[in-house]
Amino acid sequence: MKKNKQLITRQSLIRTALMIGAVVLILFVLPRADRKSFNYTLNAPWEYPLLTADIEFPIYRDSVTTRKLQDSIERNFIPFVNLGGEIPEQSVARFIKSVEGKIPFVEMETIVKELQTVYRRGIVDAETYRRLRALPVPKLRLFTSNEGTNTAETIQASDMLSPSKAYEYIDSMYNRANDQQTDRPLEGEVAKALNICLTPNYISDEEADRKFMDEELLIVKGACGMMKPGQRIVDRGEIVTQQVYSNLNSYFEELSKHSTETKETEGYHFLGHALYVTLCFGMLYFFLATYRREFYDDAKKMVFLMTYITLFSVFAILMAAFSVNGIYLVPFAAVPVIILVFLDSRTAIFSLLITVMICALVAIRPLSFIFLELMAGFVAAFSLDQLSQRSQLLRTALYTLITYVFGFTVMELIYHGDVDLIQWRLLGIFAINAVILSFAYILVLIVERLFGFTSTVTLVELSDINNKILRKLAEDAPGTFQHSMQVSTLAAEAARAIGANTQLVRTGALYHDIGKMESPIFFTENQHGVNPHEGLNPETSAQKIISHVTGGLALAAKWKLPRVIRDFIAEHHGKSVTRYFYNTACNQSPDGKVDRARFEYPGPNPQSKETAILMMADAVEAASRSLKDYTPEAISALVDKIVDGQAAEGMFKDAPISYRDVETVKDTFKKRLATIYHSRIAYPELH
């Protein structure tokens, strides 16, 4: 009882350690929820999971966009001016006074007329004129007063001139009025007077310019929108456009102002991920404890299962971080395929579900990801009832690829509703995925080496009678080889009848007597008229017979046969005695006292259904050779006697085999032996 409690405690500690280790490792590789770890670039894909706002914040433009808008405002800003209404008359009067009596009256009138013309067009200072020329459509804003209210009116300014341009205009018009063939610039007092009198009548309002420019620039620098808590900012795989870039910058800038709140939020994100992953593994543990207790209590199988799921999840998460669609390169169908090989289909399917749910944390579109990977995994598992040949993986990979293509098309139609928007390039990724899946056989070999499991593929290879071990058995002990072949057929039929592992029984039966190769002549099936036991005492003969178990185990270790095959060698006689020699020794002993241990096989008794079946088949097949009458009644009596005797001795008490199974095995043996030893028709002789 104490030993059982210690075993249960040790198993519980192993399961707990596996759970904690798996959760910690997955949390370590999951993308950080803290904002400092985000690294993003304009016009590049967002490489992290869906990001939603957890606070309300204003959206600001980025510095580049702000600078561009500021430059645009400065370039297109319409200057403000005030109208100097008396300036034209004052300038004309000043000009007349300056040149009166110094030039002919006619010339003076001509210049005055042009001077009035340029003032009607409008004269602005040189800086304002430069700004007007830079505008797409030259305009000015002029303050006007209407019933005591000042309003800004936009006026056309395409005809306005600077003082220098006004001078050039008057000069050209003066030359044209005097019919001069060549331009003659104004000279002397006229030029001097014009330069003095050409004063802008539209006066720049620098205070208004500065005020309104600042207001427009302030709008650019201010928020251009608001983001509410829970609102989507960006999702994995989306291109970081200019707007998304601004949203992200604004979000992280606002978070920096709430450092305490940010740390608290990051803690909640981490806690959420930890609870999520723990619940996923918790569901797996609950399933195993309820429906697969034999796996749940097997430390080696729990280590394999948790290690495989965890490492597979870690690999998928890293692939998702490496590339936007990298997670679809990971062959999730390999999860049920590998687990199916070593455990069973229900555990394989449930393990696939847990793995996909964990990896959905980093998927671009979780719903689409879960649908695709579960569909592909189910098809892979259903198409591979039992992996016995490598070529089966090629068929499974093809079925998986077809499922991916069909499922992907369905999900794309749901998301986009338009065939033209489907990203067909992803089909290439699914093709690569299928190719990788076809090499899952390598994983089978790795798991076998690391955990000491034996796959059906290995069993099939071992059962090939052309391999070197079985060829040597056929050459050195042909009778034993034939006996092993018969036992293999008989045991496989019985295993099929009660739902045991048929391939395991068939292979184990072929190797259970390989120890007889060391001294084949001591076993009846290899003798040809000479019996070396004659002249030996019963105990020595018994030791020779018993040695085929220990010798077989030594050979199995030498040839690196799997542990499950060695179990057949060790358990096919259990802890029974060599009955013939033990009885002989008892009969020869004067007092009838014989050390039973000297005639007992080392055992142990069968620990599984498969080795129990082999024990029955081995004894029945050997005994059936000594029958003189092969009638159904005789065969039935023989089978009942041998199997019931083994059961009475307690040979099957450690094996998970029921009385009903034993009865089914006996019926199968009887039918099979009746078929083997059926009566044959005598052929007539020619007279």
C-alpha cells in the first residue's frame, strides 16, 4: 500500500512538473503583451497579434505628416492686407509736384495716367508679391467693415504688382505711347519721382497673417480623431499604413503618460495568457484522467505527450513570429498522425484540438486558423487508421492538401465574398506544408529513439521474415522458426478477435523463441531422432530449456530489439515450470521433495493482453502437435485443458485480460486449429 502511494505521488509530481514546464515555456515564446516590445515600420506588415485600445486617447499625426501639412499651409496661405484708400491720390499728387515744370506736360499726363492704372490694379510690397506668385491662384484676404463688423474677404490678386513691377509697367507703357522703337528707360527726375511715389496701396497685415497662420498650424498639430477603449487598432498581417502608423504612435505616446496603468495592463495580459494555456492543458489532463487512465498513469507516455504538444506549439509560435503566414507552414496534421502511431485516435484528436487552441493566440485570423487546422488534422487522422507503411504518409499528405485548399477557399469567401480577392499565393504555403507532413516518418523514428516506443512501421519491418534475425532463426533452428510462424498466425487471429494489437502480437510471436538458436537441438521441434536430454538429469535438462528465455533476452539486447518485443520473450512462459522435467524429477526423488525454483522460468507473468495471448498460443500450438486425433472434440478438449490450466495457475492475473477475452481466445484457437488440421480426401490410385 505504501509503495502504491509513493508511485501515485511520484506520478502526480511528474504531471504537475510537466504542466508547469509546458505553460512556462509557451509563455516565454509568446509575443510580449508589453508595448515596449512592439517594433513596427511604415508600409510593412504588423507582426503581432490583434491590438485593441484599452484606454481612450487622441490620435495625432506623425511628425513627417505634420511637417508636410505645415509646409503645405505655409505655401498655400493667403496673405492678409489692408487697403490704403488715400495712397493712390497722395502718390499721384506727390509725383506731379516732383516733376512739374521739369518735363513736358504731355509726358507728365501720360505717366500720371499709367500711375493711376497700376494703382487700380493694386500695388503690394515685394514680399507679398513673391508669396502671391507662389500660390496656384494669386489671392489676398482683405478686411472689410460692415456695420461695425470686420470680415475677411478674399480678392483676386493675379493683376497686382510690386513697386518694381509697377515701375517696369509704367516704363513700357510710356515708351509705347511715344512710339519709340527701342525701349528707353525713364531717366532723371522722372525715374526718381516714380521710385519715391510708387507706394503699395495694399498694405501687408503681418499681425493677421501671424494670428491666422498659427491657428491653422495649431489644427494640424492637434488631434485628428479619438480612439475608444476596445476599438481595433491593427491586426496581425495588416499593412501599417500612414493612418495606422499615426494611431500606433498616438497610442504608445498616451500609454507612456500612464506608466502605472500600462504595467497593470501588461500584467493582466500575461495573466490572461497564463490562464488560457493552463486551461488548455487542464482540459487535456481531464480527458486523459477520465477516458485514458492508462496513459494518464504512465509517466513515459505523459512525458511524450506533453513534450510533443509543447515543442510543437513553441515551433508554431516562433514560425508565426518569423513570418506573417509562417504558422501555415507548420504541419499541424502531424500532431494526430504521430500520437496516433504511439497512443490512439481519440487521444490524437484531442491533442490536436489543444495544440491548435494554444497556437490560435498568434494566428492572424484565429477562426480561420482553427477551422483549417482542425479540418486538416481530422482528415489526416481519419485517413491513417494505422501507420504500417511509409507510403501511407504520401496519401495522407495529399488528402491534407486537398482539405487545406477547400477549407481556405471557403474561409476566404466568408471573409471577402469575392473570388478575385482570394490570396491564392497561400496555396503554395499549404503545398509546402503537405510536403513536410509526408516526412513525418522521421518524427516517428525520433520518438522511438527518445522514448523507447515502438511504432507499427517498426513492427512491420521486424515481422519481415527476410530480415537477418529471422533468417538466422530459420537456418539455425528451422523447427523453432516453423513453430514461431504457426504461433504468430494463431496469436494474431486471437488478438484480432478481442481487439488487441494484432501487429504487435504477430511480431512478438516471431521473436519469442529466438533464444533457442543457441542450443536448438535441445528442443523437440529441432530434433531428428537424437534427443540430447537422454542421459541428463531432469534439473540440467530444465535449465537448458529455461535458458532459451534468458538467452533470448541477451540476443534481443545485442540486436537492439524494442522493449515490447523483449517483453514477449520474457513473459511467454511467465513463472511457470518446465512441467515435463519437474514431474520427472519428482518421480525420481525418493522423498518426492524437489526444489521447484530450479525448474521455474524467470518470468514475469504476462503483463499485457498481447503477451497473455502469446502464452496461450505458444502452449496450445506446441501441444497440438502431439495430438493423435484431430477431431473438433479433441482439439477443443486440448485448448480448454491448456488455457484453463494456465488460468488456474494465475498466469493471467497481472494482465488486463478478462474472462470473456480468454473465452474468445479459446474459441478462436479451436476454429483455427480445426482449419489447420482438417481431414483431407485420399486421392484414388491408378489400377
